[in-house]
Amino acid sequence: MSSNVYKLIRNEYDRRRANALSDFEERKQSLYYHIPRLEEIEEEISQAGLKYNKAILMEQLSSDSAIGELSDTIERLNAERTSLLEKNGYSAQYLTPSFQCKRCSDTGVIKSETGGADTLCICYRQQLIDMLYDQSNLSTVNTKGFESFVIDYYPDVVNEKRYSIKSSPRRQILGILDNCRSFVDNFSNTETNNLLFSGPTGVGKTFLAGCISMELMKRGHTVLYQTAPALFNTIYEYRYNSANNDDWESAVYSNILQSDLLIIDDLGTESPTGMRYSELLNIINTRLANDTRKPCKIIISTNLSLRELFEYYDERIVSRLTGGFDIFRFAGDDIRRLKKD
């Protein structure tokens, strides 16, 4: 997904710039036909630069004198061009390309004026976020990042019998949030563990995973969200079609193994079969191996308790979950119900 996204964006900028320059060339040639003096002015500006460069090289003029005379000449010719355009009902900017982004001229890059490194334009970064979001399958989560996460929905009371934790749900979620911010900040560090969110329905597990995703997409990382049933259906489809068609390719299956972040939501709601357990083990093992070379993290959310989770899956999967994941217990009341009240 990552290389495809950047290629798509690069192609889009090439298309934008080519269209803007093509439109500009058409407008320019039309004006030159109706107002020939405009073309003459363009040629005189070009020749002036060559003339004064030659004068400097042949030491006929000092560099300062040549630059001064050239500036005066270009200023006079530009003023004449502007006057001609306005007299004929055109703006002074009509003979300049109409780029969608004036900052980068549809290149996606802001050139350094001091010789330092070039920077990505804000339009490029926004396009990247939009495209990553579209491909992430996260449109149903509807989050802008950590700023969207509201802790007021979590009770600030201790009730171990009700919430199965020794602290208040609010204190619990504040600790989880701190760890999630650290996860984002240290995402590319191979020492950073994956995340496992456990807790009852409606306490914000999926939403917080979406917040993390948005923060990472803002930084240019690729994300893929899949519910557990959809994930295994995708794998089944890939296995079936690839076995019957040597040319079969699945971008989604590739992204399951290669996206910077994979979110597996509602683990435990899929049909319990040995094949699915082995596929889950393969996903975890492959991504753990990939993470040694590039960011390849996993967030898993489940409504099962840790005890139920460990009873549901075999020992090999449990070993991966306990060894490569930081496990967080969510607690509280059903937020979706609270929003309706």
C-alpha cells in the first residue's frame, strides 16, 4: 500500500502540473496571436538575460552594473506587458500558469531558499492523509485523532464489582491514552510493542484505535482496518482464488501483511476453526518479522476477557500476544448508549 499511495499521489501532481502548463500554453498562444507585441516582449526579456550575461563574461560590464541594467529592462518590459493585458481586458496574472496550489506550483514540494532540505507542501500532506484514510477502511470510525477522544464518558468512580478494575474507568483510560500517545511517538522503534485492547462492547476500543490511526496517517504511515470476520474472509478469498489462478493478486491481502499498521477489530467474533487460528498466527509472525525492517505494527481489539481470549486460542497465539503486545483493559459504561440518553 505505501509505495502505491506515493506513486498515485506523484502521478496526480504530474497530471495537475501538466494540465496547468498545457492550459497556460494554449492561453499564451491565443494571446500572442491577437496581441503580437506580447510575444515580442517575452522574446526581449529572454534576449536581455543573454545579452547581459554575455557582457559580464566578456568583461564589458561589471556584474553589479549588468544586474542593475537587466533589472531596469525587465521591469520596463513587465510594466508594458501588464498595461497591454489590462487594456485588452485581462488580469496581470493571465500570462502565468494557474496551478491548484500557489505555494508549490503543483509539485508537492517547497524548495528551500537557503540551500537546506526541501519540504513537503501542506497540500501534499493533506492529499496523503486523505488517500491513506480512504484506503484504511476506517471511514466508519470518524475520528480526527486524539483530540476527538473524550474522557468525560468514563466514570470517575471506583467500583471494582461493576467495572472489574481496582481504579476508576477514567483513571484507567488516562493511563491507556498516555501509552497510546507513546505508541504513536515511538511507532518506528522496533522495541515498541503492539497493542491489545480488551474490554466490553462500547467502551471506546475501536474509537481509540481509530484515533491512533489518524495520528499515524498524519505522519504519512499506512493503515489498514479489518474486523476479524472480514479479515479471515479476505484471506479465504485469496487462498481460494490464488489456488485456482496463478495470476491472482490481492492488494488487500498484501496490505494485511505489509501496511505500517494493521488493526484487527472484534477478534473472537470470527468462526473458530483451526485454519483461521493458523492464519492469525501467520499474520502475527509475518508482521513481527517485517517490523524489524520497517514499521509493521498491530492493534487488536476484542470483547473477550483475557481469560476468555486465552481459552479461545491455542498456546502459540497466546504466546505471541503476551510476548509481543502491551495489553490494556478498557472499562466503563456503553458510550453509544450514553450518547443516546
